[in-house]
Amino acid sequence: MTQNNTINITHFLILDDGKKALDFYVSAFGPTEKTKHELPDGKLNAELIIGNASFLLVMKSRNLAT
């Protein structure tokens, strides 16, 4: 029996302007949008997929250690 020891790493990009970044990544790389959350305060978080890789666009927050 073969054991699959695959490890997945999800990259987080912490941004000042999620909408601008999302527009850029979509036009530059044509990713699939897996999820997109637009908050009432105008912040935007999204998960994008390019090929077999996924990454998260996360708006900068005082709650994140950056």
C-alpha cells in the first residue's frame, strides 16, 4: 500500500487594497475565484486558484501581526 504524504501550503498576501489587488491578479494571471468576501467596511478578502496552487488575498488589519 502506498502512503500519500502530500503537504499543502496556502499563501497569504496581506494587502492594503484588496479590490485593487484582486483586479490586478485577475487581469494578470486569470485565476479562478474560489471565494470572495466583501465586508461592509469596504475590505475584501478572496481565495484565488491558479493551476493547482491557491492563495489568499487578505486585507491588512490591526489584528494581524505584520
